Amino acid sequence: MSEIDESVNAYKFLQNFILSEQLYKTAEFDAKWYSSFAGFSRMIDHDYCDHCSANSVFEWNCDQYIHDMFCKLAEYNTDSQNPIIRCINDPHRNQEFFIDYLFFCTGCKRIHYYTLMFKGNTVTKIGQYPSFASKEKLELKKYKNLNIVKKYYIELMRSVDAYSQHMGIASFVYLRRIYEHMVEKEYAKLPDTIKKSNASFDEKMKAVDKKLHIIPPELDTQKSKIYSVLSKGIHEYEEDECYELYPAMRTIIILMLENYLSDKESKQQLEEIEKTLKSK
Ligand SMILES: [Zn+2]
């Protein structure tokens, strides 16, 4: 691999790790990349700015301190044949070094903070502000007053918090409770001719999906798999499995909420039209 390709890979790795990785995640990389890290001067992120109340461009610019720190780390983690250099570098090799990345909103100068801990050939994300959770919670706010989720809205927020802290089972349990509630409520609305008194959750979900199409048609080929994942009891999954399943479960709940929201909005629009016409 050429030096330029190597540097591009190092850049992509670092940028993705800072901006997209979950908190407390540790990743390994080639210690040779420290000299590339020292050479990066600028990074750009597109993120929501709660001060500008809009999506904005956030910019990070390297400073002397970060540059020097990476130069030192590059030195400490290079194998040298010289016993004197080895003697100087080796004690620092597995020492922890902390670096703060400050991304400024180009609109209002608000800062998004990320703190990384470098140790040998590993990096761990140990801090982030605002958290992924606060951004996601903001996006979910529009569903707050929907009747279907009113009682469980707080649990929807807690699931986001739990997921952002890598608590797979907790995040999954909250979503699963909301999902069960929505399916049960919709099933109760179905005509008696369709309903069965002893229907299993799986049967209820299939009947509701037939009416509401809660599983997107694009996922038709995966439908039976999705049904089986969603109908399994929460006690059947391990921590990591729950963490992996969370995004799928979340997407399906969001799709259901989107349906309710657009129904509510169309109803409001129709009422407005009726009101206007009546006044004429
Ligand atoms: Zn801003």
C-alpha cells in the first residue's frame, strides 16, 4: 500500500472513530498511523446543532499540542534497533494519552466535544458531548403527543439513553415493551371475525402487519426472519444480540409512529379545510 493510501485509511479510521463510534468502544489500529494522525490538519462533520436548530457544518482544526502529542506517540510506538532509544521509548509505549477533539459549529461556534484515550496500538472513546442520545431524543420529540405512545414516551427516551451507553438488554427491553403495547392496541381494534381469543403474540403481530404494513415492503424477503426476531421473548437474547437487534426494532417502531403522525396531520388538515369552507 502506498504512503498516501495508508494516510487516507488512517484519516478515515480516525474520523469515523471520533464521530460515529459508541462511547467506551476500543479499536486497534496500526501504530504506524500515529505519524499520519499528526499530519491531519482539518476534519469536517455534518451534524445537528441545537443552538442553530438546524443541520450544520462542524469543523475541527489541528493545534500544536495535538500535533506534538501524536509525534511523541509515533516515536514511542516505533521499534528501534538502538538500545538507548528503546530505553527511552519503551516505558511510554503502554502509557495512556488523552486527546480532546473540539468541533466548532461554523454557524454559531457551539462546540461538540470528543475525548479519546490512546494506549499503544489501541484507542478508546471515553467522552462525547452532546451524546448521540441527545440528538436522537430531539428527533423523537415529534412523537411525544401521539396517543399510541404517550404512556411509553419516557421509555422510548430511556431506550435511547441505554443504547448510547451500550446497554443492549435494557435498550431492547424498553423498545420491546412499546412494540408489544402498540401491537396489542392495534390487535384489539381488529374486527372480532379476525381475532382469536388465544392468539399468540406472533399471530397478533402478523394480523396487525396485514392491516398496517408495519414491516416495510422492501423487507418482504426478510419478513419471516423479522417476525421471529420480534416475537421471541426478551429473555431469549444475550446482551450483544439485543444491542445488534436494537436498530431494527427501533426502525419498525419509528415506521409505526410515522404512520400515526401522518394520519394525525392529515386529520388536522382536513379539519382546517372543513372549518374554512364552513365559514364561507
Ligand atoms: Zn450552531
